Amino acid sequence: MSVPISQQHRVPPVEAGQSDSEPVLMVRDLGVTFPARRGHSAVAAVDVVDLDIPAGTTLGLVGESGSGKTTTGRAILQLLPSSGSVRLLGRELGGMRPGELRGMRRHMQFVLQNPYSSLHPRMTVEGILAEPLRVHRTVPASGIDARVDELLDLVGLDAEVRRRYPHEFSGGQRQRIVIARALAVDPDFVVCDEPVSALDVRIQAQIVELLTSLQQRLGVSYLFIAHDLAVVQQIADRVAVMYAGRIVELGDVADVYARPRHPYTRILLDAVPVPDPDVQRARLAAPPVQADLRSAPEPEGECVFGRNHREDGSPEWHLFDGGHGASCRYWPAGVRPDDTRA
């Protein structure tokens, strides 16, 4: 049976790898609204997002295109105007002076999704990887060449490619260079925005292994944004499911994948093919869950978790065993969120 949390209308902080110390990243009430223009009204792309990511852990952020995943990552890195609080290593990023924020960027890096637009076409690989080292002065000038070679080796590229330009590489090789650039300054926190979507399966496995080994060696924390649920299951400690700018389910990866509570999470998981033909046939034969949950009417009276939120003013978020939480904001008729997946 679910237990409603505090009377605040928000998702509780992520608790992966709890410790007595403050998490590397603390996000409270994060919101991003794109202003109205050209006759269109303002759009709330991210609405009241709370996240905690302790050192050395990975939070997977999944959802369909347009759900607000990338916008959340950019807002955390202070690349978009936003409301709320973002604390990195105990320091509030919002309102920092440009010089202070520039110094903090050494501790937070971004792996972009599109390797074709994220590398300067007129800079060699050597210049691309050496630039953050010079800006943040993480290694002495005499050690930059050796560090560039080390980074290339980490992402599976030969040192001889250092004098080539981005147009001389394949998409997968370019993404390796992007990852190497993000890792160059040994950051404490990295937003990985679909970092393996442009790579083939074999290279995906290598990159996931690389990110995992770096986390084990340096204690770096990741916000891993992806649509590939199989990759998230491999790398993440906890997973947050985002829908329409809000987190609708959050919990340990094993628990969320085995017992999805929110119907949208079930939609995402059921879209992943399984090798067992009997299980796949059973999935296809089951009645489909309504795809656009926003159009589902809100139920009168009690929600599926046994609370009348209209009557008592309680939040629409419910906490289950093991810190697994889900929102009951959208519930199509006939959906049983407590069903165990086959």
C-alpha cells in the first residue's frame, strides 16, 4: 500500500547511495519556461523537478522526445534561464557571477548528443582536447600532450589521430572525441545527453564500460539522459521517468523495471522488444495503454492509490517500499499500477 509523502507537491529527492554528506548535485523546484512568441503562449518545459545525485552514482533520466529531459540537463548546467535551486558541491549555481560560474564549469561537463555540431570544424583533435586543459589549468603546460594521448586512449582512438580534423572521422569516432573532451578536466558531475545514441552496439558497450570505469576510479556522478532503456538499465543506479516536464516515477533501476507503477513507464518498457516470443506475443495481445496520458480524465474521488487528493489537498506523489515513488496525476481507465511485469 502506498504512503503519501509530505504535503509538498513535488517528487522527493533521489536517494541513491545515501550518505551523511551532501550529495554532489542537489536540485530543488527546478523550472524552465520558454516565453511566448509569434502568437504562441509560454511553454513550461520543466516543472518543479527535484533531484539529488550523490558522489559516484548515476541517475538515468528517460522519457519520450519533448518530455523535458535535455532541457533539464541544460538548466542544471546553467545553460538556460531557470527558476529554483541548483547546488553543485555545496555551492549554489544560480546567481553566480560569470567568473565564479566559469570556475565551477571545471566541475560539471556536458556530453552532447550530436557529434556533428559539437566539435569545432577548424580545430584539430589535439586543439579540441587541449583547450579545456588550458582554460581550467588542470595540468601543467608540459603535461598537455601526454594528457591528450591519455584521453584518446581512454575512448579507444589512436594517438596518431590528434592532428586530424572532425570531418575526417565517422559519427561514432566524433562522439568519442566529445566524450574525451568532457572527461579532460576530471569533472565531478557530467550530464550525458544521449551519449551513445550515435554509436553502434559494440561501441555503445565500450563507451558504457568507459563511463563506468571512470566513475569507479574518480567517483564522478552522472545524469544519464537516454531513450534506450536497455543502456540505462546497464549504467544507472536509479532511474527517473519524465513526462510532460515532470518526473512521474522514480526509484532503483531494478525495482522500476520489474514493477513499473506509472502507466507511462509501462508504455516505455513495453515498447522494448524482448527475445522471448511468448512474452512478446502476450504484450502485443494486451489492451494498449492510452498513449497520450494528458488527455485521460482525472478520476473523481480516490485515485488508484487510495487517496482523494481533491478533498484533502495532499500531493499526487506516492512513495512505495525502497524509495520507489510514482505520481497518480494521469491514470487511464483500467490501468493497475501495482501489476508486476512478466
